[in-house]
Amino acid sequence: MARFQPKNPDYRAISIETFEAQRAMTTLGISIARLEPGEVDLAMDYSAAFTQQHGFIHAGVITAGLDNACGIAAFTLMPAGSGILTVEFKTNLLAPARGQRFTFRATVVKPGRTLTVCEARAYAMHDGAETLIATMSGTLMALPPREAAARDGALAAV
Amino acid sequence: MARFQPKNPDYRAISIETFEAQRAMTTLGISIARLEPGEVDLAMDYSAAFTQQHGFIHAGVITAGLDNACGIAAFTLMPAGSGILTVEFKTNLLAPARGQRFTFRATVVKPGRTLTVCEARAYAMHDGAETLIATMSGTLMALPPREAAARDGALAAV
Amino acid sequence: MARFQPKNPDYRAISIETFEAQRAMTTLGISIARLEPGEVDLAMDYSAAFTQQHGFIHAGVITAGLDNACGIAAFTLMPAGSGILTVEFKTNLLAPARGQRFTFRATVVKPGRTLTVCEARAYAMHDGAETLIATMSGTLMALPPREAAARDGALAAV
Amino acid sequence: MARFQPKNPDYRAISIETFEAQRAMTTLGISIARLEPGEVDLAMDYSAAFTQQHGFIHAGVITAGLDNACGIAAFTLMPAGSGILTVEFKTNLLAPARGQRFTFRATVVKPGRTLTVCEARAYAMHDGAETLIATMSGTLMALPPREAAARDGALAAV
């Protein structure tokens, strides 16, 4: 049984559509691996193009995956027509992002009318073993449908 | 007069070399615009490849720039031969990353033998006007030279 | 000239009243030392009752001071009748809270209709020398007057 | 079976002793409710002395409880003679701290030789119902025994 009841019966299609509208996700090679109300797994294969000085995936790229997982997890619980903005997040880096494949797993901790708090964890799959490499806690904001339409996602008036 | 006195007389060359060893920076189009002891500006041009659903630069990419600025700012003050790791960072997003060019400006708040705390701000240049779009506070860790060499940057034993 | 223009001409009286309505501030011995639109200094004398195991002020107490400074700084810029809630904050501890007197200095980084982002720094005055001991970045939320009255500050429906 | 194996066989006694050496904990009425390797619950009764303007417990006091739970949880896994310092923490406030009794529950996410990352949650017990009111993620630092003795917990040289 799902922990959360989505307000938007069409949450799955609109969440996937919003995710796929982000060109950065295509460029980084990040895709949706699992999508439930309030819970999302994203997956990314290793790419040398996004490494830091030791050949591991860059912390900023790991953060992009964690942030997106949080955003989509929060978005699944928002009313139809809402826009979504990230307010803030904090990342703790626990181990080097060494591996062939990475998972970004987010869950909603507290949904709200305006603000939703999520937590996420990043895992690296390296030679068959999975390691927790980073954690995130973040705050997402729902833009009411009218504002989402009018401002097209601009944070300026928030 | 510089606020900080670097311990490594060769700090400039080694900081640039470490920055340039990160393939993610090349891929994202981020470069060093200014480098002083404990202070770094990075710059990035807009690229549609790294946008989110509204055509603005993705928060994860902004975070990658802020994190790198913090890392290099901290690194300029570390002893010769040190390795550097990001422990954690928190980002507040203040305005959409809309613009032609972006600056990531980091300063060391408190250097330390093991841990260094930095703050950074991201600015968007849009049609000639500069807007503060994000802030970061983060903690960086120096790996002593012997460990940096032996572990090649792996966080595992931290 | 002030950086910010308050929306509420009565901001000073209402900010002081809100601050003083917090019994925790009296118990901790924290008072307002300076109050401008978007900028607040709080002050606290050393008290052995609030120390950790080394006789320095406890990090949680330092955080209470920083959080309050942020909250009041944000509150000075909100419309008349607003309620205020802390959404989140992050604290970096830079040095032990050793001293006879402590200052918590907050400034608004970005005011907003719903969310306001603040930064704050804590300083210890020890034998005449001032040391930066902690930093905070935080997000505060304005409750619209009608909700503030109806919910009396409860976060439940946020 | 415990998730973590303590390095110090005497971890229980020394953790309790360190906790009790903090006068702030006595003043705030916070005590240890459960202590396992890497896992700690603290408990606190409501006290009007530590309330904010709506009569709920102040966020700074909630943070003090969360921070202490993290610190003791991390400390249980450190070698004999270590000192402990909080490096940073971030708190998300989810609901008002309304209730008769509060629990601060911390678990170690990643223990390390130098740095340990913990997560904690605060719960309010109000008329028999428990509500999640706040989350924390934080970084703690072990001071090696020799330094812990020499510096008596001072962060200055960190």
C-alpha cells in the first residue's frame, strides 16, 4: 500500500513529462527507474564526461540527481497544474562516487500545501556491490496552477 | 592586501591544475575567472544542454559551479601535496538561473588544518543586469599529503 | 541608507513585541541589540546553565540565537499582520563558544512574498577580542495575516 | 543485532558521562532514553520556559536536542579517549513543537575515523499521538585522544 495518496490522478504522466522536459537530465544520462506517489528512483550510468580529478562522478552531478529525485517525488503529490521549485537542499558526501551505475532514491518526508520536505540517498553500484555515497534533505515549493502558468516557473516573486 | 596567506607558494599553479583535471568542468563549460588566496570566481556560459523544464540552468549545475568554487578557494590555502574532499554543502536557490552567463564566487570563511568552511554565491548576468540566484555554505576537508597520494582521493577511510 | 524598505511602517514595534513574546529568549538571556529593516543583532551574556561538556555555550543555544536573529530580520520586512515560521536552517560551527558575551547578527539575503532567505553569524567576545564562532543560512516563511490569525502559528497546513 | 560494533567496550558509560557533563542538558530537561551503538533517543518534557511566541517549544531548543542526539550517537562509535565536536547540522522544521513530551532520535549514517554523519528526527507526543516535527542531518568530528586531552574540546585548531 502506498504511503501517500496523490491529489492528481494523472500524477504519473505529468511527473514523467516534467522530468523529461529537463534537457539537463538527458545530457547527464539520468532516467526514471521507479515512480510511486511520494517515492522516486532515478538511475544514471557512469560517464567519464562528468568526473572530477580522481575519475569519480562529480559531486555536483550527484547533487543534480538527488535534487531531481526529490523534485519529482514531491511533484507526484501536488495538485494538477502545479509548478514546482526547489527552495533549498543540503548534501552530505559519504564516499567517492565510484561505480558503473548510480541510483538516486527520494522519499517525501512531509508533503504540504506550499512546501514539501524530501530526503534522498545516492548509491553507487561498483562491481556488483552497492554503496551509499551521499544523502540529501531538501525543501520543494508548489506553485499554484495560476501562478505556474503565468510565471512559467520564475522564482522572482516567491 | 590578501585576507589569507597561502601555505603553498605554488598554490596558483596547483589549484588551476586540480581544477582542470576535472572533466566535468570542461563538459559543463566552467572555467576559472579569478583566483586569489581563499577567493575564487568561476564563470560559465549558458548552454541549453544543461537546462531544466523552463529553459533555465538546472539547479544541480549551479550547485556544481558553487561547489567547485568552494573547493578551489579552500584548496588555495592548503599545504603542498594535500588532497581535497567536499564534506557537505547546502544551497539556497533564490531566483531562476536565467541569463547568458553565470558567475560562482566563493570565499573561505574559516580555514583549518583539517576542515575549511566556505561560502559562495551564484550570479546570473541577463541582458546586462546581474542577479544573485543562489547561495552555498560548505565544508571542505584537506587530506594530508601522504594519504592523498595513497588513497588518490578516496573518501572511504575518512 | 537602509538596504530594504519595510512594508509595515510599524515594523519596529511589532518585531520587538514578537521577539519578547518568546519565553525561551528570556530564559536564555537573549535580547535585541540592534534592529533595522532586514538586519538584526541579538546579544546574550555567558551563562553556565547553558554550557556543554567543556564549559562553552552549547551549540543548540548558539543556534537558537542565530535562528531568532534570522526570524526577526525577516519579520521586519513582512506586511502588517503576518505570522512567521522557520522552514529550515543550517549551522556551521567554526570555533568554541567561549566568551563573556555573544552576538547573533542576521541579514536578509532575499526577501520574498512567501519565503525569505537570511544569513547570520555568531560572534564571541572573549577578553575583549571578537571571534566568529558560527554561521547560519536559513529560510523563513510569512504566513498571510488571515492564516496567521486563524492558525496561531501552527505549521500543520503549510 | 546491532548495526554497528563499538570500538570502545566502555562506550556506554563514557557516552552517558559526556552527555551528563553538559549543563545545558540539565537546564533544558533533556535526558537519555535509549542508548545503543550508533543509535540514541533523548527525551524532554514540555517546559513553558523554552517556548516561542505561540507557546510551542522553540526551534533552537528542538535543535539542541537533535544535535545532542547526533553527537552521542556518533560518540558511541569513537575510540576510547576521543573528543567530539559538531561540525555542522541542518534542521528542517515540519510541524509546530506542540506536546507534552518530545523525543530526539539519532542514528549514525556513516561512521568514519575523522568524520561521522548522523541523521535525527524529533517527535512530539501530544495527547497520546506522536508527530514528526523536525529532521536533522549533521556532521560530527572525532578528536584523537591526544588532541582531545590537550585542547579540551577547543575547535580552534581544527
